[in-house]
Amino acid sequence: MMDRQLWQQVNDLAASGLGVRAIARRLEIHRRTVRKALEALRPPSRCSARRGSIIDPYRGWLLARLEQYPELSAAVLCRQLTEKGYSGGYSLVKQCVAELRPRTKTAYLTLTFQPGECAQVDWGVWQGLAVPGGRRRVSFFVMVLCHSRMMYVEPFFGEGMEYWLRAHRNAFEAFGGVPEQVMVDNCKTAVLTPRRSGAAPVFNPAYEDFAQHYGFRIRACNPGRPNEKGRVENAVGYIKASFLAGRQPSAPEALAPAFFDWTATVANRRLHGTTGRRPDELFEEAERQALRPLPAGPHDCAVRKVVGADSRFRVIVDDNRYSVPSSAASRKVQVCRYAERIVIRTLDGDLLADHPRHVGRKQEVADPDHERALVLKMRHARDRQRLTRFLALGPEAAAYLAGLRDKRAAWRDHVDRINALAEVHGRDVLARVLADAGEYGAFSAEYIHNIIEARGRTMPEPGPLHVTRRADLLELQLPEPDLDIYDEEQPDDEAQP
């Protein structure tokens, strides 16, 4: 039965950032009890008298059975009770077994570490944040030096390998050195196959390469034993309760300066409950000089993967589409994921693209230069096609095209419209019209269209509109004028006096 003290303990642990399972393990109570305590707005005021139950006559037998065979499940015990005359349901047996099953308290050794011997690392999860195209979860990386409890914290939009390596590098640079070993849990960025039945764990090759570069040894916890890295587990809960409690969600680039200031002025200057010392003082006194020196150059902290660019010359990274030159469409490329950039190279190592990393989802990140070559290629192909059709209109087409290019800036539009007129009226008609228009210097699609329309209209006598050419004017035959009318005598009444 839950009392006021248990209610208070559950709510205090929940406020410090522990989950339901962690609270149940620490207080050695059932998870349902934890949930009831968290759902209750106030502690219980009194304990009501317990009513009788149909399973009460069997409690003694169940207790003895569980003490003899603590591993028996509630389902097996329910079948055995039924054979003894129990007529109730399984849920009542399950509840009673949960109350009566003997609990063995796990004992843990107190782990001690020498200065510079070990650091513990882990991720903490905060809240989701709206980004273009969806939401992304904000996580924070924590590294704690086991001897001094010196802490480093940095937020990221994810927990991928590139963020994992970048956070390690930044922490080592902030401490000014590297510990002998780094203790991790069994996350996939560190351990591919956990330690089982005495077999050594299989570490992630990218993390092993990073560890070799900085000269530390990876130490993995046993599965299901988070107490082995209790220093960083406690640090994650402390961060949630002290720094993140009541804070509005914000992007990592805005959260990081506040994290750095808090660790420098609060977390690393507090009086630690276990050591009784300030972490920054103990670090300067004993641990800084015990750390191994940083290597000559930093690790690039990149994750490389060979992927295929699609037909639209895009590669997908973390739900976003990044462009490559059109010449790389439908080809294999190497994608280098950094915490802040996406670099794409050919399989031979030649640089194809270098994009800032987008934090959104399903976003298009394109470089206009990557499309320019394809646009020019397509434009040249269209030019060849339109010119081939135009020059097929007759011997005068080439001269008319030269006039269009000289007189009209948008000559391609005029060529396209004249080609369209040729499809409607036929090539022979257009060939004659081009010859006529070229002779008069009428270089435009409008002139061609007007001549075709004029020749197609029905005109009154003397007939349809005729466009006279210079050659036609030389062949005109005009009758001789009759001047005899001017030699005839005038009438007498009109004679002069």
C-alpha cells in the first residue's frame, strides 16, 4: 500500500529526470505503483481497511511456493491454484504474485577511478522541436571525467555517428586532453554486438578508428547494467532537473552557448555530493595533468557512405535531398556526413558538392550551378531541333534566319512561331513567303503571318492581293498613250476673237 513517504520519493525521483522503470528499480516497487503515485495530485491521506478477496485463503500457499521457486510465473501459479480449487481469474493471481514475490536487493560495488583513467559518456533526450517539414528531437551529449566529475555538455539535432564523434572531439579539446578509456553503453554508434556469455563486444569500426586516433580504449558496459556508468547517468538527470527544467525548447545553436555557460558557472563549480569538492578545482588539482595529450591534428569526424544519385541528380541524407552536378545522375557517389555539412565526392575522391547541412525534413538543398550544364545542354539540343526544321523550309530559309538573328533579339521565338505556321500551312507556302519577306527585309514572325493571311483572303475585283516583286516590275507591258486627241479642232463658238 502506498503511503505519503513513498509518494514523495516517487515524485522527487521523477522531478530529477528518472523514468518509471528507473524509479521502480531504485525503490524496488512495481511500475503500476510508480504510475499511481505520479497520477495522484496529492499524497494519500489515510489507508482504508482492506477488503477480503477470493484469493486470500491461498496467500500462504503462494508465499511458500514463491519462496521455494521464486522464478515461477503468475500463469503457472494460476494453473496450480485452479487445481487446488481456486475459482478466480488470472489478473487477481498476477496482482497477488507481484505483492508476494520475494525481492532480492542488488548489491553494487563502489567504483573508484584514478585521475585521467576514465570518462563516461551518454546521450540525454530532451524535447522535439518544429523544423521545416516536420519535427526533430533535441538530444544532448554528456561526458563526465570519473575522478573529478568535470562535465562537458553539447546539444545536437540527432544522435548519429557524426554527432557522436564531433562531441567527443569537442569534449577532449575543452578538457585539454584525453582519458585512458571511455566507458559507453551499448548504443550502435559505439557497440555493434554487446558482450554476451563472456565473448568480447564488437565495436563500431568508425568509433574504433576515432579511438585509435585519440589514443583511448573503449570500455563497454554489460547489457542491462546502467549502474556501471552511474556518474554520467546521474549527470543526465542533474542536467534535466537543474538546467532544462522549465526551459522552452530551442535549437541546438541557440542552446549550446547557454549550456557552456551553465557548465562553467554552475555544474562544474557546485560542491559535489560524493567528493565534497568542486569539480573544476579537483580537475585542475589532480586530473588535468593526468590526461593524455591531444593528437597533432583533429579527427575529421565524418561518416562516409557510398550511395546512388537518382535521375534528378539528388542524394538523400537524413530525409533531405542534396544536389550533385547533372553529370553524376544515376551514378554511385560517396557521401561524407559532417555535423554541419554534407560533402559529396566521386568514388575517386573528386569533389562534387559541399552543402550546409539542413536540419529540416524532406527539404531540397540545391546548387544552381549543378543544373546549369544540363540546362545549356538541353537548350543546345532544342536549338538544333528548331534550326533543322526551319532550314528545311527552302533555299531562302538560311538567309532569312541570318536576318532574324541580326534584327531580332528573341529570334528563337520567331523561329518557333514560323515553324508552327509551316505545320499549319505547309512547307511550300512558307518557302514562298520567306522568299518574299526576305526580299523586302521583313524579318519577323508577324510579317510572315500577315502575308499568309493577306494571300488567303477573298478580295473584290481585280482579284486577290498581289505582292509585286522587283523582277515582276521589269516585265510589265504598258500601252502607248494616244496623243491625237490634243490635235482636233475646237468648235466655232469657242474660237478666239
